[in-house]
Amino acid sequence: MQKGNIGVTTENIFPVIKKFLYSDHEIFLRELISNAVDATQKLKTLASMGEFNGEQGDLTVHVTLGKDTITVSDHGLGMTADEIDKYINQIAFSGANDFLEKYKNDANAIIGHFGLGFYSAFMVARKVELITRSYKEGAQAVKWTCDGSPEFSIENVDKAERGTDIVLYIDDDCKEFLEADRISSLLKKYCSFLPVPIAFGKKKEWKDGKEVETGEDNIINDVEPLWTKKPSELKEEDYKKFYKELYPMSDEPLFWIHLNVDYPFHLTGILYFPKVKSNIELTHNKIQLYCNQVYVTDSVEGIVPDFLTLLHGVLDSPDIPLNVSRSYLQSDSNVKKISTYITKKVSDRLQSIFKTDRKQFEEKWNDLKIFIHYGMLTQEDFYERAKDFALLADTDGKYYTFEDYKTLIKDNQTDKEGYLIYLYANNQDEQYSYIEAAKNKGYNVLLMNGQLDIAVVSMLEQKLGKVRFTRVDSDVIDNLIVKEDKKDNDLLSEQAEALSAAFKSQLPKMDKTDFIVTTQALGETAFPVMITQGEYLRRMKEMANIQTGMNFYSEMPDMFSLILNSDHALIKEILKGEEDACGAEAASLKQEIDNVSKECDELRKSQEGKKAEEITTEEKDKIEQLDKKRDELKAKKEQLYSSYASQNKVVRQLIDLALLQNGMLKGEALSNFVKRSIELIH
């Protein structure tokens, strides 16, 4: 028997493995089975080259559970004592401590850097035995034993067949790995598509009302998964079936892209476009990354462009190492090429569907647009490709390319400054009356109700030149696309002030909501009262919900305009009633306010050119008294209009109708509106 120390430059590798790799300790099974598959594949290669002429026999890799052991057995190349010494006992571990400190939270990086796949066994085992016999003729079988210290022993043993058995004596704190269900789930996760059959236990069948084992191996993997086959060999049902295997709970995919590249890198895979309509975050990390059919990760950021992490499916590339680390992904040139290639393939496929079957593309647009919008927003080269097939949908359910739509609206929706105005709604039901008003003017209204549409609006304003997007309820219809200078309001300033004061006094108090009341001549057939919300601030607040760094806007109150239509009969009637009830007293108060303002102005004029110290205390006090008196008179005048408005049920009814139209009438205010409506009808 030979004894010795494992050649490492750090005193004891095993506590380091335990400590730093513990968070990922389940990968030990992937590493050991990958090694077994490699040994098997290499034997097949030697046989194909004529360098191994013996019987290959059954090449299945077996995973077996004992009372306190896990055994991984293969019928691959096997090893000689010299090879064990070379590959197992000598670990290139120079500068290990610095490296371990740097990558202590990234187990994959440590294993990958040092070729420690086999040693990951010590994450879960207190002792490991490696019993192996080389394929070489006349080779002596050997057994290597190590108990988790740098000391090992090698002895000759009897082993009838070539290959390797690795026996793990599981540590007390890792007993979970002795449970069949736990091992079964790990095999499903990491080994479902390995190219060599993997057996775990025996198949079971129902007999006499209970499940019993058969003599047949339970093969847990598909050695020829769909992505390893040629697209010409596959039917639509094959792709759908494979998708169902990967994602049993998902709806049928929209379509898929089969990738197959040999140069300048190797990449195969199938990417599916799933049906996605809601939360982006929920759909990340559904692409599985494989290296030669060995599962690596479902965290593919860096390999796949960010917007395509919303896709589902499988990528397999031997050019991305099994033990991939984030730092590797960020620096490797192959990874960057793969990312660029995938973006191009996806955009080519979308372009192809759009050109060959536009009707199908339009039918799927609502599911597709979250991918396309996300890509256009985050990746300039994708925007350049997608701008020819990205669509705009209007409120009548018609679809247009950017160029189509520009042609459609340029004659009728260009304002006096030469801007092309894209009107849009984001809720067809809630904004119905505004949409209808726009249509009656001959305008087209887009429906932009997607999760990212508000960001897309801002992007398109930058990309499309002299273009402005305006939500259809952001102003009265005549102000949305101003084609000529507006006519002045027919009301005198006193009348406008009286109306505004009356309506403002009856507006309900709403949390973080402010109203500006204005009067405009909108025509006799337009609504008497309308509520609008300016485009800029509303859009900034909506952007703040999806973009960090804009919290300033989210804290601001919502700003609305309550617009009184001075042409409408009801508004005229309210104004006449207000003048009849308040006219004389209002005129008297106005005269007093004018007198106080005149006296105050004259006093200020007399102080012009004087230094602060030259103005007497008496003069300062006088101005302060006059300002205070004017404020009191204005408040008295507003109170006068408020008292009238509080007695006039039509004022509050018109306000509530406008609020109701905009989904802003709730709770007690809604209940009061219903009661008042009944009284007015009665």
C-alpha cells in the first residue's frame, strides 16, 4: 500500500472546500457525474479512432444510495495508479489563499479555477474511496482512499470491469443527500440531458395495489435532447412537447428559434417566446445554460442580452465552461459574440415572421411587444433592427409600423409648429369620451396600455424627430393639436374669477391631488365641465414607477385641470345665478379691493429709489395693513361665491360628473352624488 500527502501548497484544502463551497454543496453530484460522463465519452472516442478495440458493453453511469454512502459508477476509461497520482494527488494550488478570499462567495469560480470537480465530493463526504481500473490491457485495479485530510492511501484491489466507482461516505451534516427524493431532484436538475445514460435505482410499476421495483434500470435522462437534433428532423409538435417537458405549468409558446452555430464559437439551443403579459421580474431566469448537455445555471445574464432573459429555453455551448463565474462572463470575448449572435437571430426571426405572415405577427403582437419594447429600450442595435417590424396599435384594433403610422396621420395631426402629434390612450374604457372626441375631429388614437409603453413613448419622441406623444385626456380636444391661434374666452375676467371661485370651493379634498380651475370657450355641444391631466408631469410620475432615480416626481402631488366650458348652457345658467345672487355685494367688494390696491401701489411708488433705512416704520406698517386688508377682502369675496355654490346643487353635480368620468369619485363622495342625483331627478 502506498501512502502520501496530496500536493497542495495550503496546509489543509478540505476545510477550505467545506467552508467556501458549502453554499453550493449540491453541485458535487453534477461534478462527479460529469467526470463519469467524460470518461465514458473519451472511451467512445478512442474506440471510434481504433485505439480501443475491446467490447464497450453497457456504458450506463449508475448512481447508488447505501445506508450512509452515495456511489457513482462508470464504465469509462478508468485510471492507473500513475494517473491517480497525476490527476488526483497533485492539485495546482499556488496562490490559493488569495484566490479563495477573493472568490469565497463564488463556488463555481473556485472549482473551475483549480479543476476541483472531483474534490467537490468533500463538501458532503467525511471519506471518499475511488476504486478504478484502466481500459489499458493488463491494468491493475487500484483503490484510493482519503478521509478529508491531506493524507491518502492507494492499494491494489480486485475489480473485474474497467471504469471507476467513487464512494462517498456522507458527513453527518449532509444526511439530506442520503434521501432518494433529494438525489432524484438533483439528477433531474443537473443531469436530465446528459449524453450518456444515467441510472438511479430501478423502474417501478403497480402490482397488487402497490408500487414494486422491476429489474429494469431507471434511466433519468434523455441522451439526445431536442436541441442536439437538426431542425429539418423535427416537427412543430416536437418543439411544443419539449417545451412542456421543460415548463409543465406554462401555456403553449408563441414560437421558437432553433440555434446551431459552429463558427466562430459552438452554440446550440432552442429559445421559446412564452406568452407574457404581466410582471417582467417573474419571467427572468427561465433559460437553462448547458455545457455539453451538462446543466450549468439558469442565471444567463451576460450570455443572453438582458431583454432576452425573458425568453424560455435551452442554450448549450462547450465554449462556456461548466464552472462559469460572473467575472468570466463579463470578460470573455466568446460570450460577447454569443450575445450579439443571439440578438441577431432573434431579430431575424421576428423580421421573417413579420414579412411572411404579418397577420399572425399582429395577432401575437400583444404577447410579443414586452420583449420587443424591452429590447428597443435597452439595446441600441436591437432598436435599429426592430424599428421596421415593431407595431403601433390604435383603439380600433388596427396595427401600423412606425412608417405606416406617420403616413396615416401627417396630414391631419400636424400642429402649427410642424410637430406630428401622436394621440394615445392607455385605458380604452376609462378614456372613452376623450377618445370619441378625438375621433370626431378625424384624429386617430393609439392604444398604449403595455407595461413599458410609457418608456417607449419617451424613447420614440427622441428617435422619430419632430414628434410629440400626447395622452388624449391631457387637455381639451381643441388644445391637443393646436393648428391656429386660439380665440379669447368671451367671459370678462370678473365672470371667469367668479365661476372659478364657485367651482373651486366645491372640489373635494383628495390626498396628494391638486386642481387648477380655468374657463374656456369649448362650444355649446362640448361637456360643461372636463378634467384633464397635463402630459409632462403625469408622464414623469409614471416613469418614476419603472425607473430609479426619479423619486422626486413620485413624491409630487397629481395635478389636474378642471375646465369650465363657458359656452355651455349649464355653465351660463350657473354664472347668471351667481351674478344675480352675489353681483351687488361682489361689485362692492371689488371696489374696496381696487381702492386698497390703488393706495398700496401709490405708497410703494413713493418709496421707489429709497434705501431700506430711509423708509419709516409707519410707512412699512401701513403697507402691511393694506396687504392684510386686501387679503381679507379677497377671502370675503371668495366666501361669497362659495356660499352661493354650496346652495347650488348643479355646481357640485357637474364636478362629481367630471370626477366620475375620470374614475376619481369614490367612497362617501360617490354615495352623496347618487343621493343628489336622485333628488335632482325627483
